[in-house]
Amino acid sequence: MKPQTLSLAVLLAIPFVLQAGDSPDGATAAGQAAAPASMPASTHVVLQEADLKWGDAPPAFERGAQLAVLSGDPGKPGLFVIRIKAPAGYKVANHFHPADEHVTLLDGDVTLQMNDGAQTQGLTRGAYVLLPAQMHHGVSTKGGMTVQVSAMGPFELTYVDPKDDPRKRAP
């Protein structure tokens, strides 16, 4: 199925249309509550680089990578945003995810292998990549990297070759 896109004008108009239907008491023009009480409200968050809490990446990653959660919970359903920092020479073998993965290279260098190695693309600082769900890809860095990843959770990483999965190796 081909994805549909909305024009920028339509996207920009949505908040105004939604706001126009609200009354001062929180009810919509149709008399319904604006949001169910059970839905948590979004919280404004600002994180400076110094505020990030880095820890070891989960066991699905080779040792040496660090991860910081910026928003959401990668272990639960819903949107999450994480950063992954990896040292020089780091690699993540050919793998895939059940959801689209949005990746931005914040620092360093990345070589991205796609479609079981059929395509290779070098990325430079600021590069953005959308990796569709189930797309086979691998990542390596010569000098180290920091990437920001956003996706819908729960986060899962499945290696194409089970022998590449660090979780299945003896400690």
C-alpha cells in the first residue's frame, strides 16, 4: 500500500481547526470533553546534552555502545526517542525492526548497509534515514558515532543471522 501524504498547508491548519472547536470550559463545539481524563497530557521536556543520562545499551547491542532515552519508553508501545553512542570500529550486524525507524546522525561517521548488503551508503553529520519496518540493514562506524532514533515501541532488534545476536553468545 502506498503511503499517503498531507500537504504542509493541511498539517499547519490542523492545530487551528482543533483549537477553534474548543470552548473555555474544555468542551468541544459538539459538547464532548476535549480529551478523556484517562489520557495523560503531554509534558513539556527540554534536555540539554549535559542532562542526558547515558547507560550501557541493551544486550541486543554489541558491548561498548551507550544509550540515553530522551522521550517515551522503548520497552512499551508508543513513540520513543533515544540516542545511541558507539565507539570507533563499532558494528551492528544485519538486522531489522518491526516498526519504521527514523535515524539522524548527530556526530561521527556511519556506513549503512541495506538490503542484506546489496546497498551501502556513507552518512555524514546531520544525515537522516528512514528505515521501513522489516528492512534488513547493518551499521558500522570507523571513528565513532552518535545517532538519534525515533520509532514506535516496543523496540525490538532481530538479527538476520541468529549467530550475530550478542544475546545468544556465551558470556
